[in-house]
Amino acid sequence: MLNCDLDDLKRLMSLVMGSVPIGIVVIDRELRLQYINDRQARLNGFGVSENLGRYIGDIVPSLAAAAMPKIQFVLDSGVPLMKQELVVKNPSDDGLFAHRLISYFPWRGSCDSVIGLVMTIQDVAVDSFQKELLEESQQRLLKVLDNLFSFVGVLELDGTLTDANLAPLQAAGLRMEDVRGQKVWETYWWSYDAAAREQLKDAVARCRNGEVVRYDLQVRMINDSRLWIDFMIAPLKDQHGQITHLIPSATDISQRHASQVALQQSEERYRSIIESSDDAIITKSLDSIITEWNSAK
């Protein structure tokens, strides 16, 4: 399963990236390199084949150590982290430091479990021409990966929203500047209902104390419509174990919720028919154990 998934991922990277100035790294859950593009391999000081199969800690110890809390967060939660700043010592050991902007995406296998992660690594200190190419290619990649997630955001510890991905903004008809700097429970998605706001406030407080909180709820979308989501908020810790940010995420469960409602309504109709019957009706299991009966005599 891993090889098949990896081949699919390589094809995606080739189609999206081409020869643009962004490093791409794919690692498995054991932190071994499964894929790396030419650019990142050169920055690491090895050829592509020399990188593959090795632990990232053996190749770029400073980057691996600094990024490990975020790598572990994405592996554990399945929630991506976009455009995280990192300052590390150059792999060339020239005494200089490199300023990197890294995005971490969960790599999911055929059964939807997280089997590794994809990292995009860009050098902040590039010339204007490279920067233009970088922005174009980064946006192209993010456009593909961004749509894999219904919602991903970044909160300060007090619940202030500092960033969100494109999908929830478009679904609500919003721009980032419409919500950035607001307490998340005061944003458009939750502002329709006082109970939803209080529930989110409580979730933020619990997450700030180290708890991962998850529940289903409705949020408001464009034209005052409603969308059922599976919502989760998890703490993001630094390399010292201190919580630095809170990461809310969600997936669209409208279809699942509609199916559950339809099933419940069907069961209620069934019970209503059974109870209103003048005939005695008994339901048995395959073991001939009576499981239900109506009130008819």
C-alpha cells in the first residue's frame, strides 16, 4: 500500500511543482525520507538517491530538531500546518543560518490513516525573480492541497484567529481580512448562535490547557446557509513542550448527517406504524430472542 500511495504522491508533486524553487520532502511515520525533489536534495548536501530511506535527523539534524514538534503534531492529528517560519543552521555547516518557511501536510494512505507527511520548504531569502516564481508555485501547490481540507486555522492562545485556509473563506463568502484578528467565536461562521459561540469558547479554554476537543456542530456559510462539520481543536507545542498556538480544523459531514437524520426518521416511522397496529407484532433476533413488541393485545 505504501509504494502505491507513494507513486501517486510522486505524480502529484511532478504535475504541480515542475522545476520551481521550492523544496519538497515526503517522510513516513518513522521519519524516513520517501521522496525528495532535486532542489531540496542539493540544499541538504546529498544527491536524491543518497537521501532516500534515511532518517531526516541524520541528514539535517538542526531542521529535524526544530521542526519535530510540528511534524509530530501533524502525524498525530492529521491537521496540516501552513507557512511556519523556521530559522536553522545551514546543512553545509558554514556557520550561517537559513530562514525557512515550511508547510506540513498529512500524507494519507488508502484507508485514510496518516502514514507520513509532505513538507514544502521555501527559502525566505531569495531574489525578486525567484520570489515571484516561488509565490506562483507555492500558490499552485497550496491550491491543490488546500482543497483537501474543509477548514484549517491558527489561533493565538486567547482564541484570536490569525490564519485560515482558503476553503472555509470561500464557502462563507469571506476574505482573510474579514476575520483575521477576531476572536474565533465572534467570526461569521459561529456568530449566528449564542450557544455555538459559548461551546467554542469552552473548547478554546480546554485546548489552551492541553486538551484536544472534538464535536459535531453547524456553522454558518454563504447566504446564511448552514453546514454540518466535524470540528476539532488541538494544541500546538514547541520543542520544549509549551503550547504556542491552537489549531482548529474541520471536515464537511453534511452527507453523513443527512443520512443519520433520514435513518432516524425512517426508524420513527417504523415504530409509529408498529405501535398503531391492532395486531400483535413481535421482533426476534436470529437467536430467537424477542427484541421488540408492540402494545397490541
